[in-house]
Amino acid sequence: MKSNRYIIPRHCVACLAFIVSLIPSDAYATTGFQQWISDFYRTAAQNGIKRSVYEHAFDGVTSPDPAVLEKARYQPEFTSEIWDYLDARVNPLTIANGQQMAQQHQQTLTEIEQKFGINRFILLAIWSVESNYGAVLERTERLHYVPRSLATLAYADSRRQKFARSQLIAALQILQSGDISTAQLMGSWAGAMGHTQFIPTSYLAYAVDMDRNGSRDIWNSIPDALATAANLLKSNGWRRGETWGYEAKLPKDGMQYEGETRTLAEWEKLGFVRTSGDPFPRPGKKAVLKFMSGADRPAFLMTRNFFILKRYNNSDFYALSVGLLADRLTGNNGLTQPWPRPDGSLTINEKFELQTRLKDLGHYTGEIDGNLGKGSRHAIQIFQAENGLPVDGNPSQLVLEALRK
């Protein structure tokens, strides 16, 4: 679904001009969109959708969602390296929040572990990465009505038309099932829904009524959301009681084996050992050697469960972030080998410090989370302009040292 090099969009005047040029005029969009909705009922009916459900789903929907089109047509301006991607997802805040959630939902997590065989900390890590433990759902201004979003993409985005049509049918089937009302059927611009961000077809395939109240509600029921994630992993072959992989020390010339699959015993004979110094607990299990940064370390021997995590989101970055966060939630100290960060860049603790100092000056109003996105970079630009530094918004050691002074 996503490549290993994550794309992070930012606004720019040229991009917005390009976007606007592609969006049909309001009058044409409204008329054409309404006709499209009318015509699409034929397809919906062929998939078992009742006329009353269809009309209720689109009651009051008269035009495409312009925010969906804008987000779908972002032009990327920069990419995130693995260490920046992980810093935003595996950091003191996500760890502390996850440990709190582990205590708060201990009984639910125990029941899910017993039923599906999925480690509770893996589920908590998925919940964190997908929706920040549900905090994303509280930002209602960023949510979209799913049928309108998917109809917008099916109508106006030729690249996503096939995907959007199939997801729209699934969303209508969810409404027809009675699991959720139209008022609550909210999600991302592309239709990802609930605490664990399932697209409609995945919801239909894996949704679970864990709290036994008669509906599968991943929007409002944490037990349902976490059990649904567990069901996806189990259904795709998760191995109970096994890890996702190991950080490894390389022997001389170890990089030549990148991408190869061997048993852990065979890797050990080649000189690959765990950085913890512990033996591999299941030497007969197979693992794939992976490097995430283009350098010879950190190195990882990935077991089957790593690739099952990619069934949730087909990205090495994603699966590694879930695995590492889960390990930290268990009390593990994390990676022992540093990422090859460029000279002058910040560690995760320094990113937290930078945001804190910018907030103390009144330049930054967001959460102290180590995620140096648009708000943080804008605050850096203000500080740079005030202090005679190059105004590039780059979170560097130079900016942090200036803030410390």
C-alpha cells in the first residue's frame, strides 16, 4: 500500500494552484455529482443495497467534498527518513500513553489475547500508530463523511475510481447492516475508519462485536476496534507467542546477505547475533535480513509476524514502528544501534526539547509529541526570522542551540 520511503505532504502556492485547476467548477461539479449518485444506485442495487438505505446515505449530499480532492491531489515536497518516521511514532509520549492504555484496558486486552492469540502490546502499538489511541477521532474537523468521500473519489479521481467504488459499496453495506448510523460513519479522506483505521471492505471481512452489544462498532467501542485488528492479524496467519523480529549485529561483509531468507540457526552460523546478547529462542524459524536506512546498521532479522503486520499496512516502515513500539511498551529499552542520522539533525529527545522551548516562547501551540510537522516548522521559521538565522524551518542543532541561549 505504501512504499518504504514515506511521503509527507506540505502546502505550497504552486501546488494549490494546480489543485484548483483540476477541480471542476461548483455548478458543474454539483450537477454532475448528483447525476453520478443517481446513476450509481444501479451498481449499489446489484450488490444488495436497498433504495431506502441508499437514499438515506446520500440525504443532503449534493456536491463533492473539496477537501477530499485537495488531499488526494497533494504534491509531495519532501520525504521522511526512517528515523524521522519512527521518532513520530515511537517516542516518550506514545510509550507513556500506551502504558496507560494497557492498564486502563487490561481486562479487554486479556480477553482479546485469549480469543485471538495476539500480543496486547502489538494491538496497542497499532492503535497508537493508526489513531493516536483514538485522539484522531476527537478532531472532528479533520474527519469526513465516508459515503461522500468515497463518492467524491469515484466521481472525480480517475486514479482511485476502482478503489473508491468498491469501498463505497462496502460502506453502504455497513450502513445496511445497522452496525453504525450515517451520523457516525466518519473517517479519513480515503475512507479509513475508527480507532484502528479500517477501510470498509476490511471492516466487512474482519469486524468483531467484542463487547457483545449487537453491533461491530470500531468508532466508539475500543473492545470492538482492538478485537477487529486482532482478527485481521490472526486471519492472516499471525504466530501466537512469537516476535516480529530481532535487531542483529552483523559479521564482516554481512550486508551481502540483504534480503535473503534463512533459519535463525543458519544466520547465527554466519555470525549474526542478537544485540541483546541473548540466543535466538526459536533457532529453527526462518527470518529475512533487512536494512531500513541504506546503511549497515541497524540490521534486522524479520520473522513471519513482521510480514503479517504488513497485511495491515504494506510498508516496512509501518511494520517496524509497530514492532518497536510494542517492544517499548513491554519495557524493552529499544534499539541499541543508532540510526545514521545526518550531522546536525536532532534525536527524538532533542525534538521534544525543541518543541517545548518554542512553546515557551509562544511560537508553537501544538502538542509536545516530537512530530515536527507543519506547525513545528512554522514556529521554527518565526524563531529563525526573529534571530537572524536562515529561514528554512529546518529543525537542526543550530536552531536548538540558539533556543537554548
